[in-house]
Amino acid sequence: MLNKTLLFLILIVPLLTQAQKTGIRGLVYNTQNEPMPYATVSLLHPADSSFAYFTITDNSGGFKLTNAKNGEYLLQIAFVGYRTHYEKVNIPVSENLQSRKYLIEQQAQVLGEVAVTDDLVPVLVKRDTL
């Protein structure tokens, strides 16, 4: 009897704990439909925006966040020069959102006017000193 119980625990318990952790995957593209390699994809806790899980996209813009505990998160996709994308997600993700394409927009930044001025600093030379 003890051997059957032990065998049950060894085989079933890991499956039950694994079933409680799922993930999310997708592709990150810019608005010109080009993949965005090395973009940062994070799952944040919605209460305080602290990191829960994160990854970096591969060369084709793909990412996979695995072993995320079930619950509500804030998905953050960030890349330098692009607007950070935020979206609420619930883990486990429904089948139609399991593998999705995310678009991020380029962030245009217009610089203000620049004025270049100079000042003349008088220098007085006396024999061997300045």
C-alpha cells in the first residue's frame, strides 16, 4: 500500500504543479511589419508594476514566457526608440491569444531649437606668464 501511494505521489504531484503554471508567447513587429529582435517582454504585477517574469525576443521577434503562475498581469513590450506597449493579460491565456502578433510604434521625438553662442575671454600675455 505504501509503495502505491509513493508511486502515485512521484508521478502525479509534478503533473499537478506543472498544470498550474502556463505561459504566453507571441511575435513582436514594428508598424512596417518588420520583426523586432532583442525587444524586452515582461509580465508585471498590476498592483505595483514590479517584474514577475521577463524575456528577450529572438532574431525573428518571437518570445515565450513560460512557467508563469496563473493570475492577472500587465504585459510590457519595450524597445529603445519605440513606444512601450502595455496590455492586461490573464494567465492562463485563452487559445486564440496563445500565440499573437504584437505591433509597437516608433516614437518620434522632435528636438527644440538649439542656439550656439560664444563669449570672448580676454587673455593677457606678460613675458613668461599668462
